[in-house]
Amino acid sequence: MPTRSLLSAANALHDVFGMGRRVGEDWNNGLSPADARLAHAVMGLCIRKWGRLNAWYWPRLNQSSKGIPVRTQIAISIGLAQLAWLPGVAVHAAVAESVELLADPKNGFPPHKGLANAILRSAAKNREFLALEMDSMAAKLDRTPFSDALLRAALSDGDAPECAEKLSTLWHKFQQPQPPAYVVLDGPPPEGLVSDAQFPPAWRLTPGASFPRQWLQSGKGMVQDISSQALMAFDWPFEGDSPTRIADLCAAPGGKTTSLALKFPKARIFAVEQNGMRASRMRENLAARGIDANVAEAESVAWLQGGGKPFDLILVDAPCSASGTIRKHPELNWIFNLADLDRLADAQANLLEAAIGRLAPGGLLIYSVCSWFPKEGADHLHRLLNDNPKLAPAPIWPDADGKGRTHVFRPDPLSWNGEGFQGFAVVNRQ
């Protein structure tokens, strides 16, 4: 029988390659820490190297032109990934348990057990050579039209012929799993956390340190990428030194709401989230951290258009392609449809227009997306400034050389060790 770790990895891979959807947040629930590590390693390798895995075994199929079910592809890929890149997994386990993934008629394809066994046993004859052969394959095999467009968008000059080396370097970086960053909210950090070298206010786990689950559950700390932390480290001379009313839109899971509450403890904060489960989880997170905020379970545009007093600060962390999270969510490479960018950009524009309608005179609007595509960020800024004479750039972040200030937030993709992020700030000068 395959282990629970491999079953979890196989089901998560089926979500991606069989259903075309993202890996669920609870995909590895119930696994022991050791099983979760193995499942995560197997799943990550298969997703990041899916192209070369397919390219290796496809010519070895007897009738490759007919194709094979996705469950068979997953089982073979799981076995090959372990044989090539996880030397701590025994050959017998890598082969037998991968083959057994196909045994269940509901979740596998039993007629292909022999096919998978033959391919994997052949690959297992020389694991070292298998790894060398796989690693020598062209990295382009693991890229899609989405990732190619993403790389060009991340590099402002990505379409230039001389940028080929930069594109390759950036793709290699995107293939490295993203380590989490933390915020210390109360008291000293737990053992194993050290200040981040690039952005010292953030904290990172030292190699081998245990995940600080109890510390996080206590509300004394939270996980937040350094891009979000840097975005929230803005500075603006509000009238009276502090905003009175703040709206945090699309606010779950509550990290930025927490940052706003700590930054402006006297302000009245409204955190808006449409998804009921995410809103409920946000309430729990805020309560554990001792954060006082009004949580509204509502669609943000409708909530803004519902009327009421204006806001001194509106944070629009808009739904987006999430292309900047590809290090953490490599499945985006295989499932995102570039045609969806227009739909997302339209929704973002509607959200921005609704937010502007509730922005008080002198009020600050901060917009952000975890995306590299200009259509989701810079293009909105240009349109807003052209169409709204009352809006002006608000320089609230240090610029790239640290000597001035800028109204645009966009870390350098090659040097920044956080998620891909872009944002801007404008002020209502009416």
C-alpha cells in the first residue's frame, strides 16, 4: 500500500494536472511532520519538473501517441522524482508504492500497474545516471506560455534579446521553494528565528529549526512574506499624525489588518472579506492577536458602494493572478490561463474606482497585488492619474537607492528574496 504521504501528494497533483486547480491549503492535513515533509518534497519536485519528467518517460511508452490517463502520469512521475532526486527513499519503496497508487480503481488506473512498474524498474537500475540525465534536460521543458510571459513581465526589459541570461537566472530562482518569513507581534521571538538579512524587521527560521506552530497559535507572531511587510512599512504625514478611519479590502487572512492596527492603534479599522470561511478564519486570527477590527463579510465593491463615511486610508490588496507567488505555488505555471488577465484587470479597476469614491479629502489609497504583470499594477496607476485630476502620487516608500522616496512599490525580482509584488500609493488632494 502507498503511504499516506504519497497518497496526499498524488491527490494534490491530480488537483493540478487532472482538475486544473490550485493545491488546496489543507492538502496535507493529518500527516505527521515527517510524512508532510516527504509529501511536500515529492509534490514540489513533480510540479516544478513536470515537463522534463514527461519528456523522459514519454518516449519509453509502447504506444505514446495514444496518451495515458493523468493518474498514470502522476504515479510514474512520483516514482521517477523519488528515484532521481530523493536518494533517502529506498528503490523498493519508490517503485512499489508508486505502482500501488494505480491499484485503486476509483483513484488510479489498475491496467497500467505493469506499465508503471516496467518504466520505474528500468529507471532504478542507475539512479545516479537518472538524476544526471534529468538535470541535463533543457529547463525550457518545465516552462509554459504563462511562465515565459511572467519572466518577461518581471524584468522590465525582458523582451530584449540580451536579457536571455537574466530570464534563465530568474527562472532558476523561481524554482527554489520560498522560505516563510515571520512577524514578531509580542515578546521575544522563539528559538530558531533570526532577523532577515535583507529586510531586518522580518524574521526567518534558521536551518533545522522547528516550525513555531504554538507561537503562531498563541497570537505572538504571524507568517507574513517580506514583500507584504515592506509594503506595510510605509510612511505618510496624515493630518493629526494618524488616520481615523481605515478600510482594508479583500483582507483575509488578516496579516495586513494586523499591521495596520499596530501602526495606527487609535484608528477604527474595517476589514472586508467576501469568502465566509476566510472571513471566519480572519476573525480567529485577529482575536488571537488581540486586534480590534470590524470584520465585514461582503463583496468589496458592493460594500464600498453601499455608502457611509469616507476613509482616511484605504488599502486595496486586490485579487490577482498571484504570479508573484510562483515560488510558493509552482502549480500556477501549469494552470493559469493568460486570457484571465483581462478579467482580473477589469475587476481590479472596478475595485479601485469604488475605493476612490470613498476616499476622504487628503486620504491615502494604497493598492497592491502579488503579481509581476503591468496590466495588474502599473497600468492601473497610469490610468488613475490620467483620469482623476484629484489624485496625485503619494511617495510613501524608500526608493531603490534609499536616498529618496517613491509612490511605486516594486522590488527587484533578481535580488529581492520575497514574493513578486507591486503596488502604488495616491492621495486625494481635493
